[in-house]
Amino acid sequence: SAPMVRMNTLVYATCFADAASSSELSLAYVKLIEQLAVFKGYSAAFCALKLAEEKFPSSTNSQIHLLKMQLLHERALHRGHLRIAQQICDEFGVLSSSVSGVDIELKTEASLRRARTLLAAKQFSQAAAVANSLFTTCYKYNMQVENASVLLLLAEIHRKSDNAVLGLPYALASQSFCKSFNLDLLEASATLTLAELWLALGSNHAKRALSLVYQSLPMILGHGGLELRARSQIVLAKCHLTDPEFSVSEDPCAVLDPLNQAAEDLQVLEYHEMAAEVYYLKAMTYNHLGKEYEREEAAARFKEHVTALENPRDEEDSLVY
Amino acid sequence: LSLFPPVRPPKKTSPKKPPTKQQAAMAEEQMEEASSSAAASGTPFQLQFDKPIPFQIKLAEWNPEKDLLAMVTDDSKVLLHRFNWQRLWTISPGKCITSICWSPDGKIVALGTEDGFVLLHDVENGKMLRSIKSHDVAIICLNWAEDEPLSRTDKEDLLSYEDRTTRFFPPAPVMPRIGGLNSGDTGLADENEEAIQAFSSASCQRFNILCTGDKDGCICFSIFGIFPIGKININKVPIHVQSSGKRTSYRLQDVSISKVSLSRNLHQLVLLCSGKLINTDNLSLSNDLSVGVHCLHLDTSIFSNRKNELHQVSQQASSIQDLVEVVRASISMMSKQWSNAMNLFHEKFSALPSLLTAHGMESSSEDEFMSLLFGTHTSPALHQFLVSSLGEAGLKRIAKTIESAGRELRIVVSEHLQPAVEIISFRLAELRGLARWRSRFQNIGLDEKLMDGVTERVGMLVVQVERFSRVAATVLYLFQNFLSWVLKCVKILLSEPTDQVPSTNSELVVIFLKFLLDKDPIKQLLETDQIFEWDIDTAKHVEHLVVFGGFTDTKFLERSLAKQFSELEESLKEAFLMPFTTVSSQIHCQGLLPLYPVTSSDALSSTSTPASIAFYKQDKDSQHNASSYSSTDYICFKIPDGSLNLRNFVAVIKDFCNSCSTSNTPSLSGFLLHIPVEYECVDLSLYKDNQVVLLLSGKSSSENAGRSWMVMLQTENLSFSQFSRTFPANYYNLQELEALELQLDTDYGKVRSVPHPLSTPLAVSASRGVACIFSSRRHALVYILDEDEDEDEDEGSEME
């Protein structure tokens, strides 16, 4: 339960501020900043991060440093600054000790992020290779949460490379993994991926995808971050749009409401790729409805995001905050 | 409920172990008569037994699942009997009970009282589970309808929602018991708590709604009988009637509801009420005739269309409300415990200042203790206080009391308060997730902003609880330290050995004297109207945390725990009021049918006129496929003598709802039944498979006095004639209906004579096929209404 994480951390930060050791307190702050990044967007998170760095000035404070790099990487990915993302990935790799079997968590995170960067760069085979090797490592060291998320990542890679059928078993495996370990949010996102995969298989699976989305929605909306929420809204709209029995002109709200909500969330997140998708869908919907003014507006926003994605102008900007 | 295995009515056996010889003889006589008459004329209903009961029964209702009969006596005792007339329990709630009904699963009996309470009692032991005040005046009728699993289609099954709380949390905490140490009846209390727990978890299995109608025309709906979801006032509902292309709006005044019934698919509600019908377009068109009994059809499709959402929300919300009660009880109990301990402490230590003034000294008690601590001198006043008025024994007593109070506080916080608050916050987070799903949950009024506010408040409460436990621990330690220091001093003054006394920290004694001798932070935290001043550091820290996503209300630490809790309650109330009002506003009146006029003098008695409403599934539904079945409503009522210039008539109407909503479905039809002159209808009830059971009692003037009849009519055998439901003002369409003569020897249905004058009520059970009737000579008679299949065959073969 995400709101409970925040609440309990706040309890700690408020009540035990005078008694706790600095490393524990900094951990509490790190958790809070993570929450901020996921739920309120990067600008708020970086603002808080600055304050936290002032509060714990010791440069050796690895937790805060790590957090900073994670946030920078996420933001670079979302903005489409792939070179920066790659650079941060390499830094991650350097951080961990070179002895095998040590710093496993850091290493898995590094390679997970590498795979995601590769995925964003559309180098699917390499991404899949990294993910596969990562899966074997995780399996070897019994890291169940990572196992599930790597499987999900693999499913995602196959989906993006238009191999929906290959992706299905991975998504299903991830889902059953999550079920047995009570990882509800991850399960919900696995279900969402499953829905996306079904949707990719053709419009006659739209009903099934829709019911899958409905299944995962309460969980995602309650506890998921901005990105996940926006994704689920997009999938919901897509399900409606691909369903041959659904007609936009009859019930435009069923499509436009989720899309608007997704656009709002993505604005905060600065996620160009998905925002572009949202505006594309919006423009299409308005086109169907015959609302030209709105269509033009959505199309313009779509163009904006696409150009931002394709010409990462201010790459240096990504490292400052 | 393994206690009550379903009992099939035994075939033609006399009741086991009759209490007295006389009764046994009587019962045998009855049986003989029954069998002989059955042999002679094929008497249809078999008499199971005939038992005297020492009460006048006012209301009776069979359990829908088990062979249990709940009865309410004239002096408002509730009795529960098994089918073999073994009494299970008797309770007297101490209030006048005006209505009764069972929950659909038969585990709870709901009682409506004269002062507007709904009481829910456990079937196992008769313990009260809840008491909910939803009305201001007497509740006349109750109806508890459950959603049918049949109406659920495959698509909705995928939307099934899991309550995750049980997976992540241990069972919810229960209310702390008051006076935990010395209560002798702990066993009982435990059982009760368990029952409540079981109740809240078990009742959430399937969606059901309890409707209650009161004397002033209000109808309340509550999910699971506990979570209020809607309330409408019939006096304020506009009624639009389409008559000959023209739309006329009406309104009812001085409504008193006499019967409500919600269909099994929760789609429609039919109610009978008496009141004055007013044409709002043309007020002059009302006269005496417009006062009468009317039949209304309300569209409650919101319940069936949104049942998944309502189910989820009410499931979470009702358990949140339970937990809020737990928190409230915990806080009040802690404050009681602590103030008891503090009273003792202050009582003892207040002797010191008066002693000081008696000795003519101007110093305060704090100064005196300080000087004692730093060894300057011991004033005679303090010496006297410590040695004689306080003494070692008194000191030890205080120490013991405070220690035990502290232990209680710790237990309450750790076992009740904290888990309760935690589970509340988890459930609220789930609810917030649902609230974010706007397209589904906004139309049942779950508001995202309000839920956010509540989540924020509960977060602050969690912090407050944590702070409270910290403060309590500190204060307790300081008290302990101080008291053992004082004990040491006393021993020194008495020149006794001090090696038994634990060592003390004099620094902490100073802190105690400075901050605790006159103040009481625990009490402050438990009272609502206290304001705390926190040092600048903490305030800054809290403001700082806002940047990190902390609570935006930075002043929350100034509030006390109790204040924070009451704020949480307020916002919860506000948040849950939204669904309540939203749902209420979506219940509309669909149709109206004036049944019969009543003169204002007997308007009061009209509520007791026998009537029955039931919904039956339509068997042959050619137009729709099997999944979307529809149901037919049957309304059966007695027309009071003199009304509509009819005497001794009973009316049966069907398809009222369907005629309101659509035009192509079978239209409104019905018939009137004329009861032979020498009898009067005492009570009536609809029974399964479209049958009507009538109780006729001989009029006292005729020669048939003392003889009665129970009649079961197959309505399909009777000719329904259609009649129009459009009406001009003050016109009662019932007059158009054909009147049939009921003859007791015809083959309309089954007839059986009863050798007693009968009185209300008549209780029939469709699931068990039995009827219980009550004679005015305080006898209860149970009849089997339909024989088993094999018995029917037997009889058939006998006839052959």
C-alpha cells in the first residue's frame, strides 16, 4: 500500500527525528523522495533532494547518491535523452564491487537499468540478451521480486518488438510469480502488460483485454505511480477504440476521460513518448467526433512531444537539477 | 450455524414429547381429526401441531434458510422457535417493536422499533449485533433483499474484487473491554465480540440491501443492513403520470408507508402507503377522496447497475466505521484509566500545599521538593507530609496504581488503538484507489478529493498515536522515577535501610518536578480542546517535511489526539455522505396506482390492513434471453369495508412495475375476490408459485363464529382482467375490475377449516412450505402447505 509507506515514513520522520541515527533518517528521506518522484513528478523530487543533500552533507552518503542517480536515469529515459541514460548506467556499473557475488543488488539494478535503456533505444535483441542473463542471475540468487520484474521487462521487450505472442508467456509467468509472493502492485502491472499484449494480437481480443484492465485498475489507481496510472488509462482508451462493437460517437467520455487524465499525469512526469501517444489517440478520437478545433490542438501537442523526443536539445540540462 | 440443521417436516407424526398430558391429548385429537378429515374429504393441509402459547403474538416471520420462526409478542418480547416448537431464545429489547424481518441468509433477524431504531440480532444466541438509528418515527416495515447470483453475468465476474486487508493484516482489533481486570463476565463479552467479528466478515459475502419504511413516509436503504446508502422521503418525491399524452405531476402528502418490497434483482421497489394525493399542477382538484392507499413503484436500478461498486465501497466503509468505533472506545477508556490514576495521585499530593500554608511558609511544593533533592534542608511541613500524611504505604499504593494504569494504556495502544488506526489507513487507501476510478465510482458518489482529505487526516492520526505512545512512555517513566525517589526520601527520613529501593536519576526528578507535578500531558492529549505549543525546532522540522511530501497542514501537532480523531470522524462522515446523497438522488418514482380511498378517520388503522407484495420470476420470457430475466410483481391486499363501496373484498394485482416501465410487456391486470359474507379476511400472504394464502375467520355475529378457514388459491386458475393504469384525478381503477365470488367448496384452490377463531399474523415460509397461524385463544398452529412430491404421488395412486 503506497499511501501507507508514505504515512509510516512520515511517522518516523516526524516522531523520531530527534532520536534516530542519521543513516536511518536519511533512509526515511530517501523513501519520501522516491514517493515524490513516483507520485508528484521529478521537479518536486529534485527540489526535495536538494534539501536532503543539505541536511546530510556527508558526500559519502551512498543512499542519497544512489537515489540521485536513479532519479536522473528515470528522467533521462522519459525525456528521451538516451546518451545521458547510458552514461548513468555505466556509472551504476562502476559503483558496485568487481568481485562476483558481492553487491548483487546494485549489480542487478545496474543491468536492469541497462536493459531498459537499450529497450528505449529500440535495440531489442541486446535488451533481451541483457534481461535474459539478468534473469539467470536473479534466479541463482533467489531474488523473487527482481525475478518477477525481469520477466515483466522481457514481456515488455517482446511487446515493443511486435512479438506479442512471445511476450505472453513471460507476462503470465510474471503474473503467477507475483501472485505467489503477494506482490499485488507488480501483479497488477503484469496484468496490464498482459492486456496490452492481447490488444496487440488484434481487435477481437479487445473484450478480454478490457476485462483484464478492469481487474488491475483498482490496484493501479490506488497504489501505482503516475507512469503506471497513465499507462493503464491509455490501455483502457485503446481497448475501447479497438473494440469493433464500441462506437466513439455514442460514448466519447469513455475514451476521452481516461486520455485526459493520462495527459495530466504525463505532463507532470515529462514522459514524452507516452504523452505523444496520448495526444495521438486524442486527435484520432476528436477526428471521429468531428471536432476539428480540438483535433488540431491535440495534434499540435502530439507534434510538440514527438519533436522533443527526437531532438533532445538540452541534454546537459538532464544532469542538473 | 451448524446448531440448526435443516429439519424436514416429519411426515404425519405427532410432535415429540408434548409437555403435558392435556396438551398431548389435545394434539392427538387434532391429529386424529386431521387424518380422519384428510381421509374423508382430502383435506389439503396437514396439521403439524397445535401448541398453546402464553403470549399474544403480534408479528411472526419464518427464517428463509432454516426451520426457525421468530415471533414478536404484544409486549415486545422476541421469541425464536424451531420447527418442533423448541424454544431457542427469548429476548426483550425494552422497546416497542413494530416490524421484523430476516436477513436473506437467515443469520440475522432485524427488528424495527417504534422510535426509529433498527436492531440486528444474531440468530445463534439472540445477542444484539448492531443498533442503528435511521428513522425518527416508528418503522412500519422492513424488507431485506439479496442480489440473486443468477443475474450476474460472466463479464461482471471478472470484476470481482478482493478485499486485500485480510491478507496483510491480522484480524481487526476489537473494542477494549472496560474495566479489563475485574470483569467477571469476560466470557460473554468475548463471545459477543467474536459474533460481531463474524458478523462483519460473513455478512459481506453477498450483496444485499435492507429497506426500512417508516410512519412518516421515509424509506432508508442500507447495504448489509449496516451501511446506510440512501434515504428518500415519499412526501417530497414528485410523481409524474403520463395520462392520454399529457404529463401530470402529483405529490403525496402525509404519507405513511405500510409495506415495501424490493425485487430480487434489486431493480424495482414496490411500496404501499397511505396518504393524500395532490395534483401539483392544479391544487384545487383534491378532495376527501384523494386520501387513500396508493401503490408506488420506485426505480432502484442504481442498486442493480452499480452493485459491484456499491458492494466494494460499503464493504470497506462499513469496516472502517467499525474500526472508528474501536478507536473511540480505546480513547475514552484510556482517558478513564488515566484520570482514575491521576485523581489518586493529586488527592494524595494536594495535602502538601495546605500543609505548607498551615506552617506559614510561602514556598510552593515544587520548591520544597527541589530543596529536598539538593539536600539543603527539609522543611517541617514536607517532613510531616512525607512521613505521616503520605507514608510509605500510601506512596506504594500510588506507585502501584500509576503503574497499572500505565500498563493498561500500553496494552490499549498496542492491541487496539494502533492496529485499528493502521487498518483504517490501509482500507482508506484502497477506497482512495477506487475513488480515482472516476468513470465507475463517481456516479455512486465516491469523491476523490474527499477521500484524499480523509487519507491525509488518518495519516496525521497515525503520527498522533505514535506521539501519544511516546509521551505516555516518557511520562510513566518519569512518574516511576519520581515516586521511587520519594520513597527513598521517606525511608531516609524514617532512618530505615534504603537498599531495597531502586536507584533513581535525580536529573529526571528535576524534569518531573518542573514539567509534570502540576501538568498532565497524557490527559491533555486525550482531551479535545487542548492546544499544544511545540518548540520551534519541531515546527520547523514539520514544515521542512512538507517539501518531502509531508502533511501540508503543518499545525497538526498542536492538536491533541482526541481532537485529531474527531476531525477524522468529521471528514469520514462528509466523505460517506456523498455516496448517500448521490444514490438517494438517483432513486425515482416510476409509477403510481391509487388502490382505494380511506376516510381520514380510519386512515390510522389502514396501516394494519393485511397486504402482501411479492416478486416472482417470469417463467416464459420469450422476448429476452435467459440471462436477463425479469420478474413479475404481485400485490395482494384486503380492501377495508366500505371503501370503494365494497365489502369483504380482497384484490390481487400483478405486473404493476412492468406496466410502468415499458409499454410492450404485459400490462396491469388483477381481480377482486368477494369473500363469503359470514367470514372476514384476517390476514393474507402471497406464497410461492403465484399462490395466495388467505385466512378467513367467522364473524362473531354469524353461526360460524369460532370456525375459520385457511384457503390457498392458485392465482393462475383465476381470471386476471386487464385494466388501465392511467387515471383521472380521484379515480380508483380498481372499481373496473371483475369481482369473483369465493366459494369455500369450489376448486379454485385448497381449503381447510380450522376449529379456532383466528387472529393475525399469518406466517408462511416458501422455502419450507409451512404456515404458522395463531388463534385468538393463544394457540399456534403449524400447517404443512404442500406435501412432498412423493406424497403427492402417493395420494394420486390412492385416488386411482
